[in-house]
Amino acid sequence: MAAPSLLNWRRVSSFTGPVPRARHGHRAVAIRELMIIFGGGNEGIADELHVYNTVTNQWFLPAVRGDIPPGCAAHGFVCDGTRILVFGGMVEYGRYSNELYELQASRWLWKKVKPHPPSSGLPPCPRLGHSFSLYGNKCYLFGGLANESEDSNNNVPRYLNDFYELELQHGSGVVGWSIPVTKGIVPSPRESHTAVIYCKKDSGSPKMYVFGGMCGARLDDLWQLDLETMSWSKPETKGTVPLPRSLHTASVIGNKMYIFGGWVPHKGENTETSPHDCEWRCTSSFSYLNLDTAEWTTLVSDSQEDKKNSRPRPRAGHCAVAVGTRLYFWSGRDGYKKALNSQVCCKDLWYLDTEKPPAPSQVQLIKATTNSFHVKWDEVPTVEGYLLQLNTDLPYQAVCSDSSAAPNTQGVRMDPHRQGSNNIVPNSINDTTNSTKTEHIAVKGTSVKNKLDLKASTDSNAILHSCLAPNISNHNSCVVDMLRKNEGPHTSANIGVLSSCLDLRTVIPEPSVSSTIPSAQTMVTQQTIKTESSSTNGAVVKDETSLTTFSTKSEVDDTCALPATKISRVEAHAAAMPCSKETPSNPVATMKAGERQWCDVGIFKNNTALVSQFYLLPKGKQSISKIGNADAPDYSLLKKQDLVPGTGYRFRVAAINGCGIGPFSKISEFKTCIPGFPGAPSAVRISKNVEGIHLSWEPPTSPSGNILEYSAYLAIRTAQIQDNPSQLVFMRIYCGLKTSCIVTAGQLANAHIDYTSRPAIVFRISAKNEKGYGPATQVRWLQVFHHMTIPQFIRSAHFYFWLL
């Protein structure tokens, strides 16, 4: 039997937008977080295209255009990237279709396509209840039900077991049909069966699995077709085979094929024509087949009753869609009264998490202050919250939980669809970022000791190497790329403003001089049109930059250093990894290795948090306390500790869904700021110039004294970046009091193109006061190159900013 957490069904009880009318025989696919539904019938064939956003919990009707197909039911429906193909189905009672339509979902544009017929044989005849499966650039059509009569009112059913292959063109359009020659015994004719395609990750050829269906009686047989050898076989399975059924759904997540619902025979019924059969019997039974071991597992048996309405009621002709590791089920009919010739359709939407969520990306720094961090991490699809934890080398006021322990929130009841703040539990921090449309780009940080050896300097200015060292102050950063509309060659550019938790060390050509350039800082603008969250992960990286031309190494300002503590290296998987247990030399940071334990910051609904405090668990506690029957942890009973200036903190985060807490992310480390340094320059603008480009900025909003100078840097190409793209090397292109500079075409010719997101040239700008350099603002200048070199691009008519 499966673990109980696997059966934690959730019904979506509140949503917005035009909800489609209940139906059966419809089909659905997923494009990222969108569930797209088409067709089906209930008092007529539905012809609308409905979309459900699983993140915002919103239904909407896209404004489709082009060759809009007629409504259909029991049709083929597959998704290839952002295009959807529809084949066949019932367009009205007794009349079936063999037409093929393509929908470009990025534009909601329909197009009727006409594939070439097979070189030998006829194209597929009109049908319904067939399977239509996609793998690679081919769709595979099997079986279905045809009408032998030319009179749609005189339905003469013919079950099919023919097999076709449809070759697709890349992006749009199709090539044509073919009839592969198969080996072995072909499955018997059938309709309303399911077919999925699965291929083992490491080895093996793709295989299509056909299960169940109807051919005068319901079927429970399993067939396998090797798509490389085109050989049919009946695999031997272990476990309890699901009851014979039709109009069920089959969904593949990982190596499991999940079978839910459908029509099943009454006890003692062997055929559809049983004289004792007064009504169809639907089921809510739920099983899966491990496609690697060919073993069936029953999750919900057909005999189990559900008196608490804690799972979907029996149904057939519904749709099932996998979004990540979550299964969504919508509508379908729950019975058919033969005597009354009527049916009842379900109106409910359910989902089920099939496994714990994967580890999120490393925690990324948006902004640091003297006593807080604004952090984020990449979203994990279909989760209900995130558990954020930290630890530090400073002694705690109480002993926290063990590093491998996490609160027991298996089955935590959280409604991810409710409106409101980021709070899941009391005292968690509200969401503070714009949540309109965010795309995440991860620049993976690793814990390495990296040496950069440049045989000759490419410029007489300073070479700057970025490093995620923990001993630099002012880890203020921003992970927001801001795009502005380009209104002309001399107006504000369409730029991406990104700040990261990278600390920058500059090496001046003179061997005896070195200075510190702090990390990138937040830049906020009112003209933001679209945000593109980019993350330069805050992993601890110890870096040594050596320039053989000058025989010098970068140094760090002593006033910015942490206590002489050896920082633990980032581990590949930190779910139960304690930090370094080496004893620091500074007595303030001295503590027992066993006391470096993880403390909760809180459980957050969204992927961002403002961290100014963390919770301390009483000594000996291994999990979060609960009150009464409440499933969510209660932090109100726990002591809190504030963050302190100039201190390094390690972070990790884990996602939570209906199956519990998933593994923790890799560890990131950030340092709170030391007061007195200037803020980062803001309002960066880039415009075209005869010599190259004009780069300008506004002074820091918090200079903390007089600004003595600004420095601007350009990320340049080196062999080092090719080996490790996450480690950027910067060249100083300007130093002075002015808030603008010219970047020449010659300098741009040496620029590194950052492909961690959209192709971009990366700049950093920082200000210096009496105390030193503050955090830098990082700017990603988005580009379209069309396979040109940078000098060619600068000279071409394509020298413009990437507009979205």
C-alpha cells in the first residue's frame, strides 16, 4: 500500500474567472502551469477552449483566432511545447471527424493542417475514443471507434486497432501520415482506452503502453509497443491489476503510470449487454503501474467507501493533467441512467501530490541591510509553501533544532489558492515583491577555489573578478532585471538591472595597490514594465585572482572581514549536512560544533522572504510544536532572535506539498551590512552613441557622506568564464566623479555575453565615500545577436535593445 501522505487529495474550492460547464469526453494538456481544456459534451458538444492557471487559481477564455475547429468529444489532444494538436473526435451524434488542427498557444492561433497521406494505404478514417500520443517529433494514433454507416443517425459501430504515425515539422505544421510495419500480436480492437509513452532515463528505447478500453466488453489488458523495433508484446505484471475499464485516465509522472476512474463492470457483469445492467457504474479507484518494474500498486481500491468526501467521487470521461508531480482532475460524468437516458456530470476540480517536491534552488539575495535580508529562491511548481531555515556561527540565545531535523508538517493544510499575504503561519514575513510575471534564471554558485591566470591584460584599466566570499561587507543585492521601453536611439534603453550577492575584488595594475569593490545592490525604478528575476546564487566561494602580468593578488579590506572563521563549503545536497565544525579563532564566534544547528525563519507561501528574525527551539526539541488539532506549526510559542550587523548567515529552503517537506536546497551564505558605506547607484540608463553606448546613473539614495568617485565595470570574455560561466571577470571602464561614461565599441568587442537568461552584456556600477566602496548595481543589457559577433552586431542595424 502507498504511504498515507500520497492520498492527501485537495479540492480546489475557490477560484475566479469563467468556469467551464461540467462535461465529459473532453481532453486536457498542460503547458507549464496552465491546464488547457478543449471539447467534451453535456447537452451538446462544447467548442470553447478553457484555460486554468494552477498558480493564480484562475479560469479564463483566451481570445482564439484563425481556423477555429468545431467542437468535438473523445478526440486526440497532445501538446508539443506551446503548440497543441487536435485530431478526430465526435463532432455531432453519429458523425465523427478525421481532421487535424494545430493551436499555437503562444498566440492562441488555430490552423487547420493537412498531412500527406501514407505512401501505401489510406489515411486514418473518422473516429472517436482513439489514443493520440506524442514522443519526439511524432504522434502515434491507435484504435478508436468508427461508424460503418454513412447515415449519422444510423450508427453502426466498428472497433479499430489500426496504428498510424504522424511526423511533425519543427515548431509548426506536419509532414504526413505513415503506417509502420509492426511485429508481434497486435492488441484487439478497442476504444476509450489510454496510451502513454515512457522511456527510461539511462537506457532503453521509448515504449508505448496501452491499457484497457472497450470492445463490446471492458478490458483490463496491458500492451507494450517498442517504438524503435515496432514490436508489440504483453508484459507480465506483478500486483493487483485494476478492474477492466474504459473512459479512465492514464498519466505518467516519473516512472509511474497513474490510472484513475472510468467505467467498470458491476459485480458479476461480464459484457456490456448484460440484461441485469441497469446503469453504468463509475469508479474512483486509483492505481499506478511502475513502468520500470511492471508492478501494479493499488492506492484506492474499488471497494473503499468515502464517507467524508475527502477524494473525488466516482467518474468517467474526466480529464487528468500532470503539472510537475501534481495530478489535476476535472469534471467527467458520474453515472448514466439507461432507463432515463440521462447523465450527471461532475463540476469539481481536484488535485493530488504524488511525491514530495524537489529541492528548490539556493536562496538568493535581493537586498541586505544592517539587520535584515530580503531573499528569494526559484519557484517550485505546485507547492503549498516553503520552509526557510538559517544558522550562524554566532552563539544563539537558545539551542535550535538538530540540523537534520525539520518540522513535521506532513499533511500541513495550506490553501495555496487563497488571496492574501505570504504568511502561512503567524510571524512569517509578508511577500514584498511584484508577483505579476516573473521568470527565474539561475546562475549556479559552487564552492570552489578558482584561480584566474591572465597572461596579458586586455586593458590598462583594472581587471575585476567576482567572488562570493563571505568576508566582504554590504552584501546588498538585487535579483531584478528591469526592462524599459526603448523609445529611440537617445532615450532610456531596454535594460535589465540585476544585483547579486557577488562581492567584487578589483586588482589595480600597480602591484602594490589593491582595493575592494563590494557586491551588487538593489536598483528600483518606477518605469518597470516587466520584472525578470535573475539569481546569482549566494554560495560561499573562496576565490583567488592572480594576474601574472602584475604578480599581485586581490586583497580584502580588513574592516569588511568576518571573524576569522573557516566557512563550510557548499555541499551538493544539504538536507542533513551540518556546517563546518572547525573551531573559529575569534572567541565571539567560538561555540561547540553540535550547537551550529538550523533554526526556522518561518513557512512562507511565496518564494520570497524579508528576514530580520529567526525562531529558537527549546533545547531537545526536534520538531515544531503544534496546538490542538492545528496542522500548521505554531511559532508564537517560540523565542525569536534578531539578526545583527556584520554577521554571516547560512540559509537553506525546502518546499512543502501535500506529501510533506521535500529535500533542502544547497546552502547559501550572506552577510548583513556594516553601517557607513554608500548605497548603490540607481536609475541606470543605456542609450546608443556614435562611439558605442552612453551609460548613465543616478547617485545613491543613501550616500552616507560625500561620494568621492564612481567606478563602472564591464564583464569581459576569458577562458575562465568558458570553464565556469557563473564566475564573471570584470574590467573597469570608468572611474571618476561624473555620473555617466562612454563605453566604446572597442571595449564592447571584449564583452562577455551572459546566457544565463536572455543574452546580455553585464555592467556593474558602484560608488565610493570616505569609508570605501558600497554595493554595486548590476545591469544586464539585453541583446539580439542573430549569430553575429559583437563588433558586427554593433555595426549592424540590429543594434537595439531587446524588446519583450
